[in-house]
Amino acid sequence: MRPPRIWLVGGDAELASRLSGVLSSHGYIIEHISEQPVEFGRDRKPTAIVLSAVETGMPGLDVLISARKAVPPIPAVVLVAPDQVRIAID
């Protein structure tokens, strides 16, 4: 069985480094993904996605749009600034 894989999308280098450290210490494989739309295949499907919309804004949401179309949908955590709450809700 493969270890669970989490995609980190967006975020600054410090945030990505901290999240990578914490998640990898719990056995997750971490991949940093660009904000471009992606294709999800059998070998290219994460267990979950962590998206920082603080840095990427709307372009980073292209990954989430693709994730919603995957079967089954991929769970995601969206990190937003206080003035970006609508991004997370939509």
C-alpha cells in the first residue's frame, strides 16, 4: 500500500516548509503543485489537497475545480486571509 500523498498548492516558502515538516513526520508524502489545472489519473491522484489561497488567490482554485471532477472527489483544505472567506465558501 502506498503512503498517503498530500499536494500543497500555493503558499509562501515558509508555510510550505512548515506544513511539509509536520505532514511528512506523520507519514505523508508531500508534493508541491503549481496553481495550473491538473489531470488526475491513477498515479496522479493525491489523498488530499492543501491550498493556500492567500498567495495564489483565484488561480490556485483551478486545482480544486479539477479535484471536484475527480471520482471520488478529493478532500481539500483551503487556507484564506480574513478578506478571502468568500473564496473558501465558493
